[in-house]
Amino acid sequence: MAAETQTQAAGAEAKTATEVSLLDQAISATKSSEPDEVQDLLRTLTQEAMSGTVTFSKNLTQTFNKAIDNIKPRLEVKSRRVGGATYQVPMEVQPGRQLALAMRWLVTFASKRKGIPLKDALAYELKDAAAGQGSAIKKRDDTHKMAQANRAFAHFRW
């Protein structure tokens, strides 16, 4: 029984090591100026994930999805010029834009963390976002507060 558990643990460590090495390769490839190298690596990573050679843990995927869902803004303000005055009008954010803003804020605030490598900063920012904390969550909250404060101008929406 103990030998079986050790074998399973060794298999899990091997998968994790493979995941980490592939992700490290992807990060280093994105830093290079060769777009073909990046595309080849991403294609390889996708093929291996689809074939089952590389699997990502369910917990990791759930944490990532939870972090992105926590960061997505539901409302934002857009400027509208009406009768010579400019109003900040609250608008609902389309799903595609929600995801784009969430990813942009995540990467932006991870890159602003100084003194640690970007991959570690991104991991910390994801962990914070999944817990409902961090700079990206604060940005989403500020966006929502701005929309809430300007709800009196919602009738200018079109």
C-alpha cells in the first residue's frame, strides 16, 4: 500500500515537473523575438495537453478560473458628450471585454510587482485574485465604485 502511494506521488511530481518545464519554456520563448518559436511551443503544448501527455491539475484550473471570474468587471464608465458637457455613463461590460480587461489587469499588476520574477508575480497575483484580494481586485472594485457613483447619468446610455 505504501509503495503504491509512493508510486502515485512520484507520478504526480513527474507531471508537475513536466508542466513546470513546459511553462518555463513558454515564458522564455515569449521573451524571444522569434514569433515562430512561440507558435511552435504553444502548438506543442496544446497538442500534448489534448493527447493527455500533459494534464493540468483540476485544482490549478479551478483556481485560475476563480481568479479570472473574481477580476472580471461587470460595469464600467464610458464618456458621453451631451449638450456640451461630458458625462461618465455607467455601462455593462460585454463578456469578451470582461475577459480582456481581467487578463490585462492581471498581467499589468503582476508586472508592477518589483523584485521577483514575472512568473512568480503572476502566480502571487492569481492566488490573491482567487482569494478576493490583490491589486487587480482593487481595480475592479474601483471601476464598480465609479459606475455606482455615476448611476444618475445612466439615462444617457445608448
